[in-house]
Amino acid sequence: MSAIPQAPSNNTARGSLACVGMGMTLGSHLTPLARDHIEQADVVFAALSDHIVELWLQRMNKDVRSLQPYYGEGKSRMKTYREWVDLLITEVRAGKRVCAVFYGHPGIFAWSPHKAIEIARAEGFQAYMEPGISAEDCLYADLGIDPGRFGCQHFEASQLLFYEHRINPAGYVVLWQASLVGDWSLTRLETGPEYRQVLVDRLSQDYPPDHEVIIYHGATLPIENSHIRRVKLRDLPDTTLAPQETVVLPPAIPLRPNLPMRERLAELDKAIGFA
């Protein structure tokens, strides 16, 4: 990791940083405030994999710089993300209004925006995060899920294997980046069926093998439709997953009443005069 140079003490122009989300579907999800940050910026960095989207951004700002070339085959994604931070902070220290645009919400599965904002604020610069409609928001809408009905847990798929998490099969469970499950190196573009089998073995501790699994990919262009597939849990290892696809496990068991807690709350209601 290269060291980020320090801001010059005689820098009279105060830079700023805005990390904004453009939402998932091109054009229709961008908030007015995010658009304003893009239009008013001196330089816009685009962490977007679609060249069409970058061309669309260039209609709002003449200086749009793609961050995609910093990826490399066999190169750790974390190294790339640190390079992104270096680029953003260097321009902020030069006194420029910097805007970085990310798919969906800039704070969800995105390390660089959080780190860049942290550094900018620590050095006295103004730094903002403007939320956007995320893949999670689209998932709720397209699959008809209310996370408040049964509860909903979200895990990065590899993290579910690397750490001792407790799954609640009475609620929804959403697994992100399942196509990369088991990758320690952060250099691979996908892992194979053997790795998905390890994931299934972990999930089988809480779900039956014939439990239905939903594979979801939200639309990113207005002319597209969301993609929804359903497979049995036992068939997940032999099911090809795209990087953009998310795995959703619906509830497998009913909610179980917590009778002692209900009794305690009823006694409390009675004591304060609500019963």
C-alpha cells in the first residue's frame, strides 16, 4: 500500500468529497441531491462497471474518470480499493470538489467510500455520503419481502463461513456475493461448485436439503427485468451464479412465541396501568 501524501499547509482552496449512490437502475434511481453533487463537482470518479453508465454521467459533468482500470487479473481487490482512496484524497487535498459515484448505495459492500470519508474528515475536509437505492431495496420490492414481518439477516457469503454466525431460520436470510464464497485472497472473480458445497453444508445445519432458495439479480437498465430463479438448497452447488446475483433463503420454520417474555411484558403493562 502506498502512503497517501499529506495536504500542503498553504492550501487555500478547501476541497470536499461526496460519495453518492446512483441507485441500481440507470437514470430512474438517482436522487436530486446526488445529481447536484455530480453536476457541481470539479472531478467525478466512477466506480461503475458499465461503460454506458459512464457515458450517461458525462452528460452531467465533463470530467468523469473511471475507476475500473485499477482492477487487474490476480490483483487483490483490496489493493485496488486502497488505490481508489488515494485518488480521491489526492484531489480533495488539491482543493477540488470531488464526487465519487457508486452503484446502489455507496455505503453498502463498498469499503473505499467509508475509508475516503474517514480520512477526509480527519484532515478537516467536508465529506458526505449521499445514499442511493440499493440492491437490497430492489430485492424487497421485487420479491415482495417485508423484513419487519419475520425478521431478516444479511451476510456476505464468505463471512458466514469464516466466522461463527448464528442463523435464524424463522426469518429471511440474504447472502451476498455468493459467487465468490470461500475466497480468502480477494483476487478471484468466482469460485466453483466445491466452494458452494461448503456453503450448502453450513446452511444444512439450519435448513432441510429441499428448502427453496431464491437467486435474485435486480435490473440495472430501464429496458431490463429483474432475474429470479428458484432452486433447492441441495442443488445450489451445481447452479451457476453470476457476480451480481444474491441468494435468499425464505423462512424454514414458524416464529416461536417467547412465552416468558410475553408474561413479563403483560405484568409490566398491568403494573403501569395499561392492562
